[in-house]
Amino acid sequence: MSNLHSVSVTPASQRVLITGGAGFLGSHLCERLLAQGHEVLCVDNFVTGRLSNIQHLASNPKFRLVRQDIVLPVVAEVDAIYNLACPASPPHYQADPIQTMKTNVLGALNLLELARQRGIRIFQASTSEVYGDPHVHPQPESYWGNVNPFGPRSCYDEGKRCAETLFFDFHKQHDVEIKIARIFNTYGPRMRPDDGRVVSNFIVQALQNEDITIYGNGSQTRSFCFVDDLIDGFLKLMASDRSLTSPVNLGNPVEFTVRELAEQVIDLTGSRSKLVLRPLPIDDPQQRRPDISLATRELGWTPKVALTDGLKQTIQYFDGLLTQEARELAETA
């Protein structure tokens, strides 16, 4: 681990800064860009990112890891920026809502300043949460949303909305090249088992034969995109024509109820778990499904991995993780 610094680069590759690079999505993006021959400067404060997600990249001479919070100014000689820094699950972003808002707003401001100074393209990982509990279904990018500005989820929802505003203002005022992805529910290997989202919750509970907790009656719907498909979308968006500055929905338009997801996880794990209903959290959306016609038209992107296939890979990852944790616990007992 080192301080921020210039990374040597060959003419055929770019020097790419990825904030939140040790997180679930960030680590997959680091891996993909390295495989394409780029230099990667991974910045993470490790609030939710994990060293284990990127340890296998440490021996790659084109990979650098820096521990830093993007609330502080970032200085680096890079050719492109992906801003993925911010806890994305409710238990994590609600644990310190002020810091979450600062990460979204001050972090975006710092990285936009760096992009402006260097004259480079910058990518913002926004979220479907900007639509709040939507009155329009499915949600197109033109929908302004239905967001509670002072509820328990507001630090994340409004923080991401403010970051989008900053991106557009830097584009209009300073001609910064911007790309904004509105990410819908994504799952896959390297999710945290404690991140509080339905896929990880259900898989961990099922593997341990515990009751599967459904909030509400299970009729609320979600659309689940496998991480490999999402990273494909990131790369296509970042490589798109500079005229595409509007936010772009990236997610899987195939809709499932939460109950259907739970039943599929039980079936794939062979679990003895039973479904248990709990009260629905405040401001939890009833429906969430992306309209991806813009991504399909402008990027030629559509998700390819079916939910069953993606769940099998994710279950295998969590099964290995839980087995390893149990072994380590036994060794220290």
C-alpha cells in the first residue's frame, strides 16, 4: 500500500483511477481493466471494501492500492476516473449518514476537480435509489423520482442525486466529460454477507438453514443484474461518445417478487429454511425495474446472465466464504 502517486504506463494502456476499488463492484472493475492491459490505481478507505477482494491483484505490476477517503482531495496522474466510492447497502450507509452524504457530495466534488484539472473523462456510479419509491414503472431516465429528503435512506438517495447535479454542472461550466450510470439491484461473488440486501441475506440464511426473513409480504418486486453484466455496461458507457451525458439505467429488466427470489434460493441451496415475514422498512420501494431502452440503443447493452445461473455462482461464493469463516473460527477456539 502506498501514497497517491503517478503510475508508469505504456502508450497502449490508460492509467485508471477507481475509487471504492476494493468493494463489491470496484474489485470486479479493477480485475476487468487489468485484464484489458490498463494500469489501475485503486483507492478505498476500507469502510466497506475488503482487502480479500483485491488480494489476488496485488502481484500485478499494473495494480496500485491506496488507502484514502475521497472526502479528502485526491491527487493522481491518471487518464480516466471511475467513482464507485460509497457504502451501497442500507445498514452500511445508515450507520454514519453524515459521512455517507459527505462521501457522495464532497467525494464527487474532489474527483470532478481532478477530472477538470487533467481534462479527463469521469464516470459516476449513481443508483436507482434516485427514483425513490417510484410512481412510474418501469423507471426511465427521464423520471424525476419520488424521494423522501429526510428519511432514513435520504443520506444515500439525496447524496447520489446531488452528485449527479455536480456532474452536470461541471460538464456545463467546465466542459468535463461525464458518464453517469444509474445502477439497479446487482448481485454476485464478493458481496458482503452482512450487507443487508436481499440476495446476500437470503443466500446466507439458506446456507445456514435459518429462517429467511422477508420484509413486507414478499410481493414487492426487484430486478437483479449479475455483476459481470453490470461491469460490461460500465465499460460500454465509459467508451461511449462524449455527447452521451445523460444518466443511463444499468440493470436487468426481468422482474421478480422478493418471495420468488427467496423460493429460488431455497431450491438452489437445498435448504430447510422457512419464510418469515417482518414489517416493511420505512421508504422501502414497492417496485423497482429499469427501463433500459437507452442503454440498449446507445450502448448496445443488455444483460445476458439469467437469475438462476447468477445465483448458482453467488451461492458457490458464499458457501466457500462461510466454510472458510467456520474453519478460521474453529482454529482460534
